[in-house]
Amino acid sequence: MRLGWAGFFFCGILLIGQWATLHQYFDTTGGIQEKYHSGEKFAQDKIAIIDVSGVILDGEGFVKRQIDRIRDDEHVKAIVLRINSPGGAVSGADYLYHHLKKLRKEKKVPLVVSMGGLAASGGYYVAMAVGDEEKSIYAEPTTTTGSIGVIMPHYDISGLLEKYDVKDDSISSHPRKQMLSMTKKMTEEDRQILSAYINEAFVRFTDIIKEGRPVFQKDEDALRQLATGELFTANQAKKHGLIDEIGFIEDAIDRALELAHLQKHDVRVVRFERPATLFDLGALSQARSGGADLKTLLEATTPRAFYLFTTMPAMMSSYRAE
């Protein structure tokens, strides 16, 4: 009898373990946790806050996991996209824009943007996922936004190397392989090639803005005058049509309620947190000690184009949206 019960419990534990493994296999959210933000604590319907904070790199990370979590939650009736970012890599910003836009369309729920202290360049690009919905982009009174443009950082230290008689003796399959080398002066031909590359990314940026701010479809010249990399205050951004309203996240939540035809006392507002891992603790310890691994170093020095409000490479690996 005891042997039978022991076998029963053993099989039960085995089945639970297999179920947990299977669940983990199909889980795309990385174990992020839902947290109460505001509203009716026990309401079934939800407004979900997606947080985009820090430098955007490859796009695959915490933001994408929030998107995946919301996509599979039938109780989410509206989304507030909270942005506090200077932007980042061109492909990373476009990746998030694509999946946010796809989420909005597939779930058929309204999406409202709430800009924090900084929503510039790629951060503004991501905000365009609201589409052509009216009164859908809110910025706080002290928000800095704009910086519409593309940059590929490059530094020429060839003069310094020449002064100390140091030569770049790299071997490459073609001279253009070293177009962005810091150790050589950039030729005019190389500059034209890179400018064409940057201009293509810039055209996509302005096209995306016209999708999210339809007013510029009729007045492309107005957008051209704004898309110079210039920064704008919230008041200036509203005056130029880059945002709709000046307000805090509570105002964006109220607008989401309105668009989703929901009552405040019937809705719970939630946000998401990612659980701390041993890797995170190790990275934090490394950051505090000033250490940097080879991957971080290579990532920071890899030439790439940025929708980013900065003139420096993206070296702040701990300050990233992923």
C-alpha cells in the first residue's frame, strides 16, 4: 500500500515537473511579473502600461516581453506606452515600433503614449506606434522630445597616431571595409556612401512620423523644418504638432479609458517588472566595480546608425530598454 502511494506521489511530481518545463518552453515573457499600478484593485478589465526606458539597442528584451505578455492577456482593453528614452539603434527602434503597432492592430485596443522626462529620436520614433488616433500623445510639462534625425558616430584619430608614429596595418578584403576606421581619414567617396546610407534611414524616420502624425502628410515642408535633430520642450512640441497634449501619465490613462469606452471604477491599471536574476546581480556588481567584458566593449565600438539623442556611441549598457 505504502509503495503504491509512494509511486503515485513520484508520478505526480514528475508530471508537475514536465508541465512546468513545457510551460517554460512556450513562455515568451521571460517570467516578467504583473504589478498593480492604480484603479480598481480587483477589476477584471485592465489597462496595461508598457515601459520603454533607457537606450534602445536590439529591441529583443524587456519591452518585447511586455508586448508578448499583453498580447496573450484577453483582459487588457487598452495600452499606455510610457517612454523615457533618448532613442538608440535604428533597427532596435524600428523593431519595437513594428511590434507595438502590430499589437495595437491585432488586439484592436487603443494605445496612448505618455512621455516622461525624455522621449527623443528613437524614443519619439517608437511613439509613432499610436497610428493616426487623435489626442493620443501626451508629454509632461518638462519633457524633452524631438531630435528627429540619424547619426553614425565617427572619430578620426589618424593625426594623433601620425604624431606618435603609430600605423594601422590592418588587412581587409577591400578598402571600403575600413570606411569607419578611426585610424584613417575618411575619403570623400566613402563619406558619400555613408551619407546615402544615413539618408535612407532618415527618410524612413520621416515616413514613420507621417503615419503617426497625419498632419505632416499634408505639410511635408513643416516636418522637414522640424527634422533637423533639434530638441523641443513640451510646449514647443505641442505648438509644432509633434504631440497632442501636455499632461502626466494619469492623463494618458484617462484618455485610454475614454478611447476604450471603459469606466475608471471598472478597470485595473497594471505595469510589469522583470524578476532579478543572478546574471543581473553579477552585472550590477560588475558595473559598480567599473568592470566591462569583451562583449560590452565590442558592442560599444561597433559602427552603427542611431536614432539617438547623443554625439557619443551607446556605451551605457546598463541604461538600456532591453
